[in-house]
Amino acid sequence: MKIIWSPTALARLSGIVEYIAYDSPGRAEKWAVKVLDSVKRLEDFPESGRIVPEMEIKNIREIIFGNYRIIYEIRKSHISILTIRHCKRLLDKDEILNQES
């Protein structure tokens, strides 16, 4: 399946990478590559992530990557990466449900 990143997910990824880069640009780049590698497995195993507990919707799932939740939706033609959230932050359900890609 093809993976498509929503504008929200891309903005969050970029923000996290920028934050890490303040201390270590090299570490930020390595972190971003690892995130992308982690998401890539969804092409072959889209249901490998767990169902988001706050949502309880079968096609909205997440991968836990370090201290971050990568939340995605399985659609008929592709996988949509909806957002990336720090595990300590509350999940805004409206942010998830109002995504388009």
C-alpha cells in the first residue's frame, strides 16, 4: 500500500526534527530517517500498529516510536499518516477525525 503523509503529520515531523536539531543536527537527521523507516513497514503490514485506544476505530491505528505516537488510518487505496504526538500529550480526536489525504 502507498503511504501518504497529511500536512499535519508533516508539520509535526518537521517541528520535532527542528527541535532535536537545536542540540544535535546529526541526531535529528538520524531520528527522522528512523521514523520514516518505521512507517515504511506499513506498506506491507498496515494492521501491524495497534488500534488507537482513545478512538476504538479499527482502521485508525498507531505505531509507538520512542516517546512518540505515529497515528495513521488504513484506507482502501492507501495509508494516511495523520499525526505524530508525544506520548505525554493528550490526543485531540478532532485533529484525527478531520484529516483529509
